[in-house]
Amino acid sequence: MTACHAACCRFAPCAGVPPALRWVSYDVGREIMKRWSIVLIATAFAFGLGWQVASYMFKTLGPHGWANAYMALHQMQRELLRYKETYGALPSKDRIDGFVAQAWEGDTSFYDLDSTAEEQYLHYVAMLADNDRLRLWDSPPQFTVTTDSPVGFGFFLEGQDGISNTNGQDPDDINSWSIKSTSYYYRPIARRRATRDGILAALIALPVFLFAVAKTAPTRTNNDAQQVDAGNPV
């Protein structure tokens, strides 16, 4: 092809070049773009639909253990806040942790109907720890004063490693002031489910992709027609 032919375009046609030859490559490119646009749109739609179907068909609820532990801790925090609002101050950490640990072990003998109303309320808060939802691991809930909590204090469970170096803020700890403290346990589950749903969606989208490719493939008749048009300029 001469330099003149290479530079020719619809706006500045070169002399001696049939108009059909100038347009054939443009038409072919447009058809290819149209074809693959249809293929990609159909495949993307099938993948999205497949994802929704897979998520619905294989959806599972739970496990709820970590979220239930958070709610139980949050209830203890809420009741202790009411204690503080009623009596003006919080008991000492040692006193709270002592009652909580005893209740968590199933021993509520400390509750005394003859004690003061203040004592009874504190005993009630501690007895909330007598809850199977708080027995995920081998240590009872612990009280802490922290600025991370909106109310300035809360309870936490040492995570599966049985250690907390930050009073409830370790990645595997579950605390009473943030539901996000359970994400350490739910995030891997969410990743596994997303991977599963993505694979199933891809398996659903693959036949659609192959069908769209085959259905939009240019036929021999169309190719011959383009060649005839190119050889018979108007």
C-alpha cells in the first residue's frame, strides 16, 4: 500500500482508490465492535444473574455465635449504664469482674434479696453473664474502661487465643461497643461464600458466552457480500 493509500480516509479520499475499499475496513471494525459488545453485555448479564441465583439458592444464615455474644455483651453494657445513671458512679473493676466471673460459671449465690437496691442491681447486671452465648471460649467477660466505647466503658471477651493485649480491641476480641469486633470471624466466611457464588456464576455465564460468540459470528454470506461490494465501487 502506498503512503497515499495508508493516509486516505473518508474526509480526504485519495485519488484512484475505490470508495468501497476505503470503507470496508471501517465497516469490519464496526461489526467487530458491535459483535463483542453484544457478547460482553450478554455474558455480564448472565454472570450477574447467576450470582444472584447462586446466592439465593445456597444462602446460609449464620453461624450466629459471635453476633449473639456481641448482643449479650451489649446488654450487659446497657444495664451497667443504667446502674451508673441511677446511682451516679460505677463499682470498681475488681468488684464487677468478680461477680461476672462467678455468674459466668453458673454460680449466682451472691444474689441476696436482703441486700440494698444498689447491690441487687449490680448483681442483676452480673447475672446477665450466666448466658451460654458468652461461653464461646474458656474465659468470662471482662469489664474495662475505654474511650473506644461511646459510654466510656464496656465488656469484652478474650478471643480464641485466650489473650487480650488491648482490653477488647485485639482483632479476635469481641466487645460490647462495636458489632465490627465480630468481623474477624465473619470475614473469612464471607470470602468463602463469595468465591463459591462467583464460581457458580461463572459456570452459568460460560454457556451464554459461547452461545453469544457463536450466534454473532459473521457468516460466509456476509463476508462474500463485503468482498463483492469492495470489488464493485459505486
